[in-house]
Amino acid sequence: MSPTLKRLLAFLSDGQFHSGEQLGKALGLTRSAIWKLTKQLTEWDLKIESITNKGYCLPGGVSLLEKAKILPYLTLKQQDALELEVLDSIPSTNDYLLNLTISPHMLSKKVFACLAEKQTQGKGRRGRNWVSPFAKNIYLSLLWYFPQDPSELSGLSLAVAISIVETLKVFGVSQLGIKWPNDILCNNQKLAGILVEIKGEAHDACKAVIGIGLNVRMTNVDEDTINQPWTDLQTLTGKIINRNELAGLLLNKTINTLQRFQEQGLKAFLKQWQDFDLTFKKPVSILSATDSYQGLGYGINEHGHFLLELKPNLIKSFPSGEVTLRFALPKYN
């Protein structure tokens, strides 16, 4: 987004009407130039209203992410270790961090994070698309160096899911739960998701990119582009959410979680997982490329594998990368 377009957006961010003449004087542009700029804003998923004798309005306004407004929610220690970028538009925050060239020494000393107002190729689990309209939600990725073998990170998304739920509690959202392995739901509607991508050799250190997509204000979105029930924070709370506060608190909680996971592994989070597990003792189906299984959810093990009770006293475990979990009617094999 050009600096001039951002300045125009700043004037319209209050959700009120501004005449073309007023905007032109403020920006040093003609009314015709202002009209052309408002047309450009529609290309950024922003719906601009235009009424004769009233001017231009962005209904509901908009609040852009700003690094200076995010950092105060982090501790000074976290701020010193964090390299944070806030971008207007990017194909994928995960891909951006995965492709960064960083020395191993620097990677072990710093936390790299990226926030984007919009993703043009946002990614979900198993190659699914993550709908990412401009300035509506949170699209956050963190790059973290782990000195352990990649096989020890199988439960990482579960720990991160817990940090998201705990962050959302601050905003007064209740009835939150986690659907293994990476979905945060409220009233059976998806609110947030996680995508963890790992680069590293077996029996060696590795780097992990942890991507978080969180619905904040999903207005003007074609519902046909999302293939499951979903909700957003503004709908759940009935309040306008400060996205800079949300991003800051989420970074704070997630950085603490990643540090704890690195030191103690998933076992440090097993009790919290039980509190948020939506499938425990609930009928579910597990689908793989070749088979399907039905039974009752039985929690997770220390590796983050899903435990399915096929019938009384018969439990089978499933790693997250190979299967899909769905709520289902009870049926034992």
C-alpha cells in the first residue's frame, strides 16, 4: 500500500464521512485524485461508501496494526529478543519466515515474528486455503529455533493452541475449546487455527515456523469460500477489538509457551489440554488415506498423538500429520 493511500485510509479509519474537498486539502490532492484513491481501497477488501454532498466513508472504520502499539504488551526481555515485522500484504506469513536467510547463531538468540494485514495465499493444515482479508483478523507467524530433534516437536501445535485460548479469555470469550490438533472453536464454530512447519534434519536441531490465524472481524467475506462453520471475536464479544492489543498479548503468551515447550516438552501442558479438549469422551471419527475409525476421544499422549477408544479398554493412537478428526455418532468397531 502506497504512503498516500495509507494517509487516506488514516482519515477514513474513524468510520465517519469526509468530503472529497476536505480529504483533498488534507492530502494536497484534487478531488478527482481522491476519488481514484478510494477506488484503490476497494482492491484491499475495503468497502468505501460514497454519498453526494457527504463524501466518503469506511463503515465501521479500520484499525491498522502498528509495531509501536504492539510492543508495549510484551515484557522488556521479550522485546529485546524479538525481531517483528508488520507488513501490508504478503502471500503467506509462514512462507515469509521459512524463506528468511538467518545465521544459526542469530536464530538461536532471536525470535523472528511476522504480522500481515492481508495474505494472498494464506495456508491452513493439509494444504487448505486460509481466507485472509485486509485489516480484519490476525495473521501471525513466529520463527523459533529448537535445539532438539524435529521428532520431539510433534505436540507443538497443541501447546500453542492452549496459549491462544488463554489469550482470548482476556477478551471475555467463554465456551472456548480445542479440537485436536490445531483448531480453536467456540460453540462448534472455528475461531482460530494453527499451522506448524518444521525444517531440520533428523537427530539435529531444527527451526519451526508457527502460524496463527485468528478471526477478529470477518465482514464482507464470501461465506462460500470457507468450508466449515466459523465465527469471529467481534461477533462473540459484541465489542470492537483492539487488534494491536490482541496481537501483543498473543505474542507475549505464545513466546512464553514456546520457551516452556522447549524446556519441558508437551508434558508441561497435558493438564491444561484436558481442560480445553472438545473431544474427550465424545464420539469422533478418524480418517486416514486408506481407513476410517470410530470411537470415543480419549485425550492425547505425551507425544501429542490423539487417543481413540475403539471399544472399552482398546485404545489406538494417531499422529496428527496422517489423519483427520471429525465429530461423529458413536460407533465401536
